[in-house]
Amino acid sequence: MGRFQVMAILQAARYYLLTGDIEKAKSFGLNRAIFYAWAKKYGKYRPPPERKIEPGKEVIKVKEDDKEIVYVGNEGAYISERGWFIIGEKEQLPQDYDRQIISRINSIMPYEEVWRKVIEYLKKFPKSYLLDQQKFYEKIYKPIRDQFLDFLKGKQKQESLESFL
């Protein structure tokens, strides 16, 4: 399991905790994993502008020019007319997440167990970390991205996680 799968499941869990929508969470998780992998490799894509978060409007849909954007906190991602997250014109569908993420995780350990542990992990952080793109990356994703299997097996040192809280 690589960083791509780690980013996808963490982002999916982030969206799920904020909205309760598992299908859109899968689309969002895969979208963000693709986006960050692509941006790391090419670095030329311009994402939607960041926005200031208004209380009670942490996850909102807006229309800018002819495109619809869903903002999760201060991070925006484009969506299709059907409501799925997109990069270019390609939708990231829940079944794509199932194929690319769940099947890969299931080859190592049961996905449901991993999902439960990821949800528990994210619940330890303030909501503000889920709503801030940079804090999510620095404080949630980065500390476990390279030790994800150790994290899942409970072998990661707790003090290293607590230092990021």
C-alpha cells in the first residue's frame, strides 16, 4: 500500500466525517489522491482558489464562471454536473475508489478494519484541521503516510502522533 492509497482513504474519511456521505467521500478521496499525485509530478495545475471558511458553511457548493466547485473548508475541488468530483472532465466515481483503493487495501488487511481505524484517528483532531488543507496535510497525513501499516497495527509510537496535535 502506497502513499496514494493512504491519501485517498484519509481524504475520504475526512469528507465522510464532515458530511456523512460515503459515496461522495469515495469520489472526493480518490480525486484528492489523484490531484496531489499529479501536482507532485507536474506541478502545473491551478486548483480553485482557497476561500475563507464561514461558520456553518464548512462544506459548500459554489458556481464560479461555468464550473461548480465544492469547498471542503478552504480547499476546493471541481465537480461534474452529476455531482462527482472531477479532474479535467474525468469523474472519480465510488466504484473507481472501490477498485483502486479498497481492493488494494483488502489485499493487505480488511478494508472495514482500516476504515474504522482511520475514522478513529481523524476524530482525535480538531475539526479545524479537517477544514484546513495545509493542517490536514501537515498534521494528519504526513505523520502516518510512510508508517501507515505500523499505524494500523498499533506499532507507531503514540508520542510521535501526539506531537502533531
